[in-house]
Amino acid sequence: MGIQVTQDAVSITGEHRYEKHSQSNARVHSEFRYGKFTRVVPLPTKVQNHQVKADLKDGILILTLPKLEQEQSKVFKVNLGQSQSATASIEAGNGNGQPNITSQQGVQTA
């Protein structure tokens, strides 16, 4: 069995074999089934693929996939140009909880 984990998916490969022998009267009946399989399971969130733990007990595979810590939101300071020709107004209450910002000049970042 092989398990590969990326930040976005888990891939499991293996091989299954099944043999059945039965005897009745003077007959012998044998069945053989075998084959390889691959399953790829997409993950809903990114994981720390270098810290994955796997346990196989009683035919059950248990994977522990710790989530990737999200990068914290970065805050950038924005300065409005203050000159006689530049006017900026902020109006509250546009219905979505965000102020309306209008300006006659472009916004410059520091």
C-alpha cells in the first residue's frame, strides 16, 4: 500500500487479492481475483503534508491530517493625497456595512 499526501489531496494506491477454494465430492473449485487500485481524495482545505500520521488497524486506515495555518491578514496603510484639488468624501450607510469612498484623484500607497 502506498500513501501520498499533497496540500490539496490524498492518493492511496494498493493491490487487492482474493482467493477462494472449495471442494465437494470429487470437484475442486478455485476463484482468484486480484488487481491494483488508486484512489485520489481531494481535500476541502490545505494540510501540512509533512506532518501527516497514518495508522492501519484491523483493515482500517486512519489518516491524521493537520490543517495548514492560514496566513494572517495583512493590513496596509493607505495615505490620501491632501491638496486643494483633491477632495475625498466618505459616506456611511451604503447598505453593506462598508463606507462609500469617492475621490477626484488616485489613491497613493506608502
